Amino acid sequence: MAILYLWNVPLCRKCAKLVYPSQAEDPMARSWRRSHKIAARLGQNASAWMSPVRPKGMRLKTFKKLAAAWFEEEDQRDQMLVAFVSRLEAV
């Protein structure tokens, strides 16, 4: 465990109540981050990516695995959005 010197006092991460940015994300932001990571591996822009295109030199098995993971993240975001809208309608 590393000791951080914050406010001129030696503290560990736990004592200073510091978290990594990924630990402070909500499920929707986490899903977007995963999608961007997958799109980057495929050499594409995640925000404009609608249909996966296999990069030259990538094995088909790897591409299928990444594309399936991307579509799974998209489905999870859709489910979260539907749940959010249904909660709004209930109010």
C-alpha cells in the first residue's frame, strides 16, 4: 500500500477516501466507457458506430467476441433507459 502526502499529512487512499474515477461511475457511464473501449479496439468511433466493421488483420473469432460484447452493452443501456422512463411515468 502506498502512502500519499495530502494536506501535508501522510494518508493511504482508504483513509483519504480517494476513489478511482471508474469507481464513482454510475452503471450507464460504466456501460458507455466499456463501449468506447471496445470501439477503440476495433479502430472505430464509439459515438458514430452503428454497425461493426472488422478491421483488416483481426481474427474473425476476436471480432465476433468484441461485436457481441458491444451489442450486449447497447442492450444493457436500452434496458436501463426503459427502466428510467418507466420510473418517470410512475410518478
